[in-house]
Amino acid sequence: MSLVLLERPEDGIAVIRMNRPDAMNALNNATREELAEHFQEAMNDDGVRVIVVTGNEKVFVAGADLKEFAERTTAEWAFSDARRTWRIINSCQKPIVAAVNGFALGGGCELALHCDIIVAGEGAKMGLPEVGVGVIPGGSGTQRLTRAVGKYKALKMMLTAEFVSGQEACDMGLASECMPDAEVFERAMAIARKIAKMPPLGVRLIKEVTLAGMDASLETGMLLERKAFEILFSTEDQKEGAKAFIEKRKPEFKGK
């Protein structure tokens, strides 16, 4: 049985679905490998404009598989490519929407934090509780959570190993929206559909400039934005968008 499923339910949208229900979708090595492979496949497919990541109605990803790495040594961590999956997801130029139901803890919360939009269910439980088992977040959680919610909220969550609900996550900036649990996936798909209809090159540059600008000065970020803005005037989609607006019709964007 595949531990991670890659589905293409609609034009322009790929769904990556965690599929290890017997272990609450915990991330073991095999699951990480399949996750990386499916992300790479979706990234390389020109027909995919948006990626939706989800689990099931009870759990997104409960964290790392503690049984697998409990006895690992420092050398084994240092000389393995344990962070390959995170590098691949981090390099994704396409928008990623997370549909989070149930537990999104540790590596599961970090997977959500790698996404661009997070739709959380009211019953979701999100957190980075690694300190409770003697380690710290290792998939960029300390950095991404702090950038998302600020120092004081982030440190409280990580130092106490406390979880937050879907509504709390939304209120603090850890999620984009909070929905009734039964509506989470469909809401994520609705967002993905809307993005998939937008000009792909413009979407790509919005993500690229926004993420790059977060770690740059305001002046540098504004320079990146200006250059990206100017580049788009040489694309067919820009001309199509302007023409469709003038002609009062729906545009047909081709990613050119």
C-alpha cells in the first residue's frame, strides 16, 4: 500500500494525500521518500498549477515516527540525507495549500508550515511538541513558526509543547482560515481552483518574490517586486488578461 497518494482530481490541481492511517500518518523514512517523490512529480508536471496536501478526517500528520529514530546516533543524522524531503518541498515554485484536520504535530506541523495557504479544521490540533521527547523541531519549525506567529507565541508553543486549536491557529497567524472539520478539504480545493485559473507565471512570481522578500530588507524586497512586475509585461498572459478585461470576458491563461 502506498504511504502517500498522488491524485489529480481536476485540471490544474494535484492532491498529495498522506495514507498511513494505522500510524496516524507519522513520517517514517519510507513516507518521507514517497512524499518527496510525489512532490517532485507534481512540480515537474506542467499540467499541475496548484498542489493540495492533506491527510484524512482524523489526522493530517501526527509527527515523526518515534519508533524509527529513537536509537539513531548523531553520526547517523549528520551523514544521512534526512532533510531531502524538506528541501524538495521548499523548492516548489507552485502554490501549496494544506487542508489540516486533526493532529498536525511536529513534522506534521512543519509540513503545513512549508505550505503557502493553510485551511485548518475547528478540531485541528497544531504544535511543535518535540521538546517533550528530548529534541527540538528539526524540519525548520523553529524558524517558520516564529516567522508566522512571532517570537512570543512561537516560544510559548515550543517550550511548553502545547497544541493550539484550528481557531487559535487562525487567530495567531498559523492558519489562513478555520472551517468546520467536514468542510476543510473542499474549502482547500475551492482555493486551489481559484488559483489554478490565474496566470501561472504571475502566481509563480508572487510566491517567489514574497518568500524571498521575507528575509530581505524592505528596499531589496521592493526591488525584487519591481523587477518581477516588469518581467510579466513580456508574457502572453499579461496581454490576454488586459484584453479580456477590456472585452469583458473571462481570460484564458496559458502560462506563457
